[in-house]
Amino acid sequence: QVQLVESGGALVQPGGSLRLSCAASGRTVSDLTMGWFRQAPGKEREFVSSISWYGAGTYYSNSVKGRFTISRDTAENTLYLQMNSLKPEDTAVYYCAADRAKYSTAAITIAQYNYWGQGTQVTVSS
């Protein structure tokens, strides 16, 4: 089993930055495909970013490309999402996801992940 615990969500002004963390247990992050998804009120959960199990492949949705950066720290066994130039439309609950499958291409769909965190709220507002 893999357990994921997100943290770092907050209220931030437009143009600001936040870093989300996802602490993993049960498996090392270098053995997992991992990603971030978000869900805004009244909307479906959507892909934000993912990182391949080998760490070199990173993928982003068009809406966050150039503003968000996904990374992982194997020593801390933690996944991160650095979010810069935040916009009101980034407001959502952000979820960390993981899977033991070693996908050869980008894992950008909900169905590709078996393990999920509880979510952390990000609100971008002045």
C-alpha cells in the first residue's frame, strides 16, 4: 500500500507563489509514477502535472505549463509542486496521486493512478 499526505495549500493573492508537498510512505517515490490533479467547485478533477517513475519525464497541462514545476526528493520521499504566477482560476483542491505502474508515456488520466491523497485547498484571491 502507498499512503500520500499533501500539505502546503493556502490562500494567496494573484501573482503569488505556493509550494505543495506530498509525503509518500509504503514505497519510495523513485519506484512510483506520481502526479498532481486538481478539482475546482462544480468541475471535474483534472490533470495538472506528472513525473515519471525514473524522474526524468515531467508533464504539464497547458493551463499551468511555464508556471508550475513538479519535482521529487528521494531523500525526503516527497513530491512537490512549485506554483508561481498564480491566477484565480488555479483555485481548487489539489490532489497528489501515485501508481506502481512504470508507464512508458505520460500518465495524465485519473484511471492511471491507484493511490490518492486527501487533497489540500489552494485559493487564489485578492
